[in-house]
Amino acid sequence: MEACRIGIVLRAPGVVDVGAPMAHKPLCYEILADARKVIEASPDSVFHPSVKQVTIVMDMTGRVDVGAPLPPRQLAVRMLADAKDVIERFNDDSAPEMRPFAAAVMGQG
């Protein structure tokens, strides 16, 4: 059973939209770190150049999984770092305006 989900969509080079439980930053950072390990260990066959989103799910036991297909490995890792920056800036006056996140990416549609 799913406990938490983080969705990351590449909007432009270096610009990502992030759907995450932003009020729980330490949990988000832990999930992103585990997702990086999963991405680094994933076989080359799950990476596709046309993919522009990363969906990460943590189950009730704390196990983190990353949905495939994924963007190219280096881009996926960069998207995780960019997502961490967005999460760090949540509730920061300098953060860009927050927009609603696609329900389909968050598993709601």
C-alpha cells in the first residue's frame, strides 16, 4: 500500500514542477535519496529519451520505488536534485509561485 508519492515533471531545462508532501521536508529528502539509489541501480533498458517525468512511491514499510520508463539516467538524477531545491524553497518568499500539479502524475487520474 502506498504511503507517499513524489511526482517530478521537467517543464524546461533545469525547471521542474514537483508534487510532494512539502510540509514534511525531511521525509521528502529521504525519499529522494532512496530514489537516486534506485535510479543508479536500474538497468539501461528503463531509460528513454522522450520521458520527462519521474514518479516515486514509498510504501507503508518505507520501501521506495521509481516508476519506469524514466528519462535518461543523468537527467533523472538531475531532476531529483532540482526537486530537492524546490522542496527546500517551499514556504520561502523567494520561491516561484506554486501551481496545481497534474493529478495523473500524482496517481489521482
